Amino acid sequence: MPAEPLTAPPLTFTATPGRLDAVLSELSGVSRSQVAGRVAAGDVTVDGQAVTKSSAKLRGGERLSLSLPPPASAYVQPEEVALDVLYEDEHLIALNKPPGMTTHPAPGVTSGTLVNALLGRMALPEQDDFDGEGGYRPGIVHRLDKDTSGVIVVAKTVAAHAKLSASFKARETQKVYLAIVAGQWKAEREASVDAPIGRHLIDRQRMTVGGAASREAQTRFVPLSHHPDGHGRTLALIRCEPRTGRTHQLRVHLQHLGSPILGDKVYGRASEIIGRQALHAWQLTIPHPISGEDLHLTAPPPDDLLSAWVALGGELPDTVLNVENSD
């Protein structure tokens, strides 16, 4: 059980004239959006009375009180969890994340994550963003969906984190995923998709081609094996090469092609063969943050994905079964 979060006494100030969120932000150093969140949570008082509007006007001289949540690290406890380590040195660690494990804590999710497991093994550079959408993510450079397995790299120092983050942003990394697609796929056909991805206009938990605030997204898909399903469709085991790193990019682009990932409940439909989306972060090549030499990482595809493909009648190519990592 995680320990109870620490509590801190409220911060108190004497108001200057102006709008509450602006004044309190200036006095406390907390962003206006965070102040608004604390107002909504009932954690801001003026002269001892809780306020409900961050736009409330202050005359000046009022007694302000602001209660802040404890730092994210107070919520996130080290946990002893076995990790599948692909590579490790003093600067970074590369892991084969199992399906079903959330990458990092976020509000409401403070246990059972990859970060909890890593904190049980080592110290990580602090990156508190618990009040934002990013969650608490010490050392995390990139992320995988909860039900996506495979290679993930975590920085062990602030310097390594900065270098790795810059490499991902500059597209100096090469990512390869493995997926089983359940729609119609033309045998032997490669496909390249250049279609921007943004937030779905109605379901804000989903992404879509186009959508709100869409950004460029490119992916190359190469079939490694294919198999007719007996109903006029061709199922395929696909090599996926994202050139950009948008949220849910592979899942959205494959749905866009009419071939959603097997078992993807959000962009396709559930499957009796596999209990999650059949997507695996298979290979990752990154420049080492200190030496600059390419680090080649490969995570063996998990049994549930391989078994699903065999259950569909497909054959497993030798390339899928071979594993090679940098020393």
C-alpha cells in the first residue's frame, strides 16, 4: 500500500488589489491555471471564506490562504517489481515493458506504474508535473500506452534526460513496432500514411486523422506475414515505422487505412484471441546521450502477441524471433 501523502500548511498572503488568480499567482509563484484548479478544489480562502471564482476581485489587504497538494513524489512510492532489463549503464536503462503496466503516475494513478517499479530499483531525476496532464514522470523520455508492450528508455541523470529528449524531438531516433491488423490488408502491400492527427472533436479521449489542433504524422507500414481469415479478408503481421511521435499514431493511422489493430477496443474492437491491442514496441535505435554512438535495442515480442498470430493461422517469420541488443 502506498504511504499517505504528506500534507503541508497553507500558504498565507496579504492581498494586493486585482483579480484573485492573478494576485495569488504573483504572490505565490504558482501559475494562474494551478490557482484556478485550487479554487475549484476549495483550497483558496479570502478572509477565511472559501472562494468559488478565480476571477473574484480583491480590494487589497484581504487575508489569502492557498493550500497546495503535496509534491508528486510524496504520492509515488518505490515498489518491488521485477523488470525485464534490455540494457543498462550509469546514464540510462532500457526495459521491455509488459502489457498492462502504466508508464508513469498521474492524478488518481499512483501505484503499479513503471515509475513505481523503477524507484524501487534506483534514484531517478525529479520531474514533478503532477498537476498537469503529463503526470509525475521522473526520468521518462517517451511513453507507451498501458496496453502496448516493448522497449522503453528511462534516463538516470538530468543530463541524460536532456540529451535523450532532444534526440526524440529532433527525430534522431528510429522506432519499429510490431502489430497484428484485423481489417483488410492487400497481400505484400507496403503502405505509407501522411495524415495529421488531432484530438477527436466529440470523444476527447480519442485521437483522429484531422481533429482539433492536428499535427503532422507520418508512418510506414511493411507486412511481414499475411493470412486470409476465411471471410474474404487478409490479416497481417505488420512492421510499423513511425516517423513522428503523435499520441496513438499507429492505432489511428491503421484505423485510417481500414485495418485497425487486433484487439484495439478504442479504434477497432475487442478480440477473443488477445485481451489488448496487439501492438509491441519492437526495436528502438537511439544515439547514446553521452557517447553519441547508436544504441540498438530489441524487445522480444510477448507470448500473447505471438500466440494470437499463430491462433489466426499465421506463420511467424524468423526475423520476428531473432533478438539482438547492443552490448
